[in-house]
Amino acid sequence: AQSVSQHNHHVILSEAASLELGCNYSYGGTVNLFWYVQYPGQHLQLLLKYFSGDPLVKGIKGFEAEFIKSKFSFNLRKPSVQWSDTAEYFCAVNNSNYQLIWGAGTKLIIKP
Amino acid sequence: EAQVTQNPRYLITVTGKKLTVTCSQNMNHEYMSWYRQDPGLGLRQIYYSMNVEVTDKGDVPEGYKVSRKEKRNFPLILESPSPNQTSLYFCASSFIQPGGTDTQYFGPGTRLTVL
């Protein structure tokens, strides 16, 4: 079965630290890739997405992600995190059936 | 205002009592989907629909039904709810892109408890 793996379920960082959250997927065909964020008590919202073209994608709030096809990965990065980045982050992948497969999420806590 | 609405937001019910959670979007999106979110499991897709009268099973369709009679509405039906369906449910909608969906817009969620 197709799957999306997020390696870290919980991450705790201090403000100004750099962030990298891993995402690997198992589907071998053409993919659309997404990172979503869920701030405490809020809806899920899109951080960034990749459909095609430049594999380095920039999103909102200083986040970026790199698609590495050979590694089936789409890791999320931010050079310097802020307290307001405390949230849960989800990676999601479309398959050819238009089904959206989600990772289990990574809870990020930023210490002020 | 572009939005996805869900009702009710909170629901406590008993085993076996049929219920419907409504979902409506005003963005003319072709794609609509239902998810459940459980701690440690992330989001799991229950059903999705690529257009009117077209629905497909997601990862966890057992115990759920959906219908898509109009483009804007996508209700989730639990014919005979059981305690293992206690969860947080999200409806979402999006346009369709080549190869998949575009950005999903989420509703506020429905917290369902089945006793």
C-alpha cells in the first residue's frame, strides 16, 4: 500500500534554530506533494506545494521544501524558527487515483 | 468569503443512531473529501469525490457513506455509528490539477463522540 512517512513525531527546538522535517513517500508514479500546517485550534492550511518544475519550493512564513525524486523525499526546512511556528506539520502526496495520502504528522514545539 | 462549512461542529451520539455531517463549499471546487484525524495517525481519507455523482473510497471507508448530488455539498453519513468512529472529522475541497489535486481548503472540523 502507498504510504507517507514523517520521521519525527515530536520535535522541540529553541527559537532561531534551523528546522528540517523529513517526509518520504512510497508511490512511484507522478506525484503532487504538499506540506500543511495546523496551528493550535485552527484549520489545516497549506504551507507549500510541488507539482512540477524547480524541485526547491518556497512557501509561506519562510518555509521551503526540496523534492528529491531519487530519494522519494520532500523535506521541509526553515533556517530560523520562531515561537509562532509551534504547530503540527503534515506531509501529503497525491497518487494517480487522486487519493491524498497523509503522513502521521510532526508536532513542533518552539521554546521561547 | 470563500469557505468550507461543516455542521455540526460537535456531536455526541449513541451507538447505532444514524447521523449525517454536512459539508458545503462555495468555491466551485470539483474535488471534495472527508478525513478523520486521530492522535498519532494523522489524517486518513475516508471518501473523496472528483465531481457530481463521482465518489471513491479512501483509506478508511468502512462504516461511512457519502453522496455528491450537487457540486457544493458532500455529506458524510454514518448509518450505524460505533465507538471506534469517535474522532475529529474534516471536510475539504479543491480544484483538480493534472496528476492530482490542488490546495485543499479545510472546514473547521466536527468532533464526534459515539457512546
